[in-house]
Amino acid sequence: MESVEKTKKTGKINGKAKGYLILAVLVVAAWAVFKILTPSNFGSPANLLSYFQAGLMAATGAVGFYFVMVMGMFDFSIGANIILSAIVGCIFASKFGMGYFGLVIGSLVTGALVGLVNGFLYTKLRIPSMIVTVGTALIFESVANFVANGETQTLPDNLRWFGSMGGSIVLAAVAFFVAYILLNYTKIGTYTYAIGSNEFVAKNMGINVDKYKRIAFIISGAFFGAEAILSIGYGSSMVAVTGMSSMSRNFVPTMGCFFGLAFRKYGIPLQAIIIGEFFVNIIFYGFIALGAPTAIQDVITGLALLVIITVTTRTAKGEIVK
């Protein structure tokens, strides 16, 4: 019995090591390709730090979004959530004079409320999450415009610490720690995987599926609120948009979540999200360094997304891995 347990443990360690190795190869290969193609303006240590910081922002939201995606649901209101949360946090911080407290609380609570609305409508209307969140994205864009009163919301210079490398790392580390604890050491994480694996069986086990789907959306929303803090800190301002223009912010966090799903079989979903976002940003900034047209960038990144989705679908189907 002892030897079986030891084998299982060794297999798990080897599995994780394999996952990390694959991710490392992807990152190094992407860096090497673009470094060879454009050695003068890509891939220096300073550049890599900026790519990593950009990846951290998206990963902060993506680790929360993972709770939604692992259940087989989706969210098209990510961008609208980030914009609305950043605007509310900025108003609380500057116009209401609440400083960092207002920025953090305003953004996190707004993000969680957006998630609550999405989760409530999804479980009550009984229609696909994609359709629900397309509708709510339009609503949240309108709310953001109303709250901002059509004006660009700019964060004062003395409230931009979260836009620095140190501030980004601190907030991202807290977000990853909370996500890891929720996923691995709480009932929420256990039920999340159970529902994602087989919803029918989860119901027969007595799990309140609708309740935990709503919780997943609330968690996801709060984490996108955290990403909003990093985004407005880094960019210093936020502009409300209309006509589904906010959807441009959906892509990068979603890519990170696909990495998490694909590497779930290795037992490192959250770690894969972080490294995966770094990989995505290396490719993104690599194309910028090459001066490639936006159309070409979209084609390549779209193909990369399809490959990742294919891998994810084949490896995650029917598995219960934690």
C-alpha cells in the first residue's frame, strides 16, 4: 500500500513537472523566435518585465474567471465589468476623497455586483451564459457611461501605486493566493469541479448547482474588479465605451483561462494561467516589435486560440482533476 501511495505521489509530481516544462518551452520558444526576427527592439530584460506586468493584469482577472469556465459557462461582459469597476473605483478614490480604500472597495464591490447580476440572470432565465452576458455587457456599458457622465475618469498621480511593478505584484499575489485557497481548500472549489465534470451527477449528490454557479460568477466578477484596479493604475485613466466595444478586453483573460483548462490535467491550472498570460503577451508585443499589421496579428492569435481550445477540449473532457 505504501509503495502504491508513493507511486501516485511521484506520478503527480512528475505530471506537474511536465506541465511546467511545456509552459517553459512555449515561453522560451516564443521569446526566441521574436528575438531572432527583431533583436533590437524586443525581448530585453526591461521589455520582459513589462510583458510580465501586462500579463499579471490579465491573469488577475483570469484566475477568477476560471471558476466560471471550468463549469462550462462563459462571460462576454468581462470588458464592460473592468471598465465599470475601474470608473466606480476612480470616482470613489478621487471625487469622494476615499483614496486607495475607495479605489479598492469601489472596484471589487462593483465587479462582484456585476458578477451577481450575471449569475442571477443566467440561473433564472435558463438561457445560455453567452446570450445572457452579451445582453448584460450592453447594460453595463450604458451604466458606465451614465456613471462617468461621458467624461474620461483619470486617477490622480498619488493613487497610481497599483500601476507600478511592485503594486501589480502585490495585488496579483493576493488574488492568486485567494483563488488557490478557494479552489483547493474550500467547498466552493470542490463543488466547482464536481459541477464542471458532470452537472447531473452533482445535482444527484445534493449540490445546489444554481447557487454555486452564481457564486462562481460573483467570484469571477470580483477578480475582474481587481484587474480593473491594476488597469486604471497602469493606464491612469478609463473611458466608458458603447456598442460592445468593451469586448476587446475579453480576449486576453479568456486566453489565460484556456491555458488553465488545458493544463488542469497536470494539476497546475492557476499557475498555467499566469504563465500562459505571459506567453500571450510575448506574442502580442512580438508582433508589435515586428510592425506587423493588426490583421496579421489577429489571424495568428486566432489560430493560437483555436489550437489551445482544441487541446483543452480533448484533455479536460470528463476529467476530475484538482
